[in-house]
Amino acid sequence: MKFKALVVIFPLLALTGCAATSLSEQSFGTKLPKYKNTTNQNFATIEFSADKKYETEKGVPFDGEPIVCTNSGLQTTFSETERNTIIKVAANEPITLTSIIKWHNSGWEKSCWPFVSFTPELGGNYVLVNERIGGKGISALWTGVAFQSCKISVYKLENGLPIAIEVKEVKPTRCGS
């Protein structure tokens, strides 16, 4: 009977230990401050989504941790008690952001978070999706993590329909400068 209890307790301890460290902390080595929505009257909204309706021919959307590059540095929309996936940003100003995703395959794990930049329009509603590219469907059995990557797509919602917009992949070197 004692053996069964240990089998249950050790996995629970392992899970609780892993849950305490956010993806941003694992990726950047530090706890990021929480993003505060713009107070500007001229704003746009951005939703971070893993909804299957945004799935592409080559990719699978993953839930991730939203990260925003601000004048104060990198910020997350997550906290210990809150997980905001919809944010308000200043309209007609360039924004740089990402969503950190992590996946496991055949005993390996990989994180991926390319930053993208675009200029949201006043009153616009946007959706950011980070997809794992490679290993989709049955090919997941033979496409290893080393051959998988990710890609961020941004859609503008027009009359409820997602329209892909052009974004530029960038290195977030200007956060906080």
C-alpha cells in the first residue's frame, strides 16, 4: 500500500514544481512584469489564440504565454492569478509581441517565440496565433522536434472573418531603450 501512495505523490510533486515557473521565466531567465493595457482612448485589441479555426495547412496552433515588447522592457500578460489573452494596445503605433509556446515529442521538448511587429489600426481587433510547424497529423510520428519550428500569424477580424495581415519578424532589441 505504501508503494502505491509514493507512485501518486512523486508525480504530483513534480507537476507542482514545474507549474511554478512560467514559460517567460524559463525562456528569459527572469520573472517579467505584467503588461498593463493602454489607457489611450485610441486603441486596438489583440487576442492571443490557439483556436483550431486558425490552423494552417502546415501548422497546429498552441496555447502560449503572451509577451509584449514595451518601452519599459518585455512584459507578460500572465500573473499568478490572472491569464489575460486579450489586451488593449495604442492604435496607429508599431507593436512588437510574441506568444511563447512549448511542446513535447518523443521525450524531447522545444520552446519557440519569434517576435513580430505590426501597426494596429484604430478600433481594430487582431488575433495572434503561434503554430508549431512540422509533425502535423500522422507525420508527428516521424518528424522529430529538431525538424519542427513555429510561426506567428496575425489576423485582423473584419465582419467576424479573420484576414491574415503582413507582419515583420523582428529581434526585440529596442524593448526598454
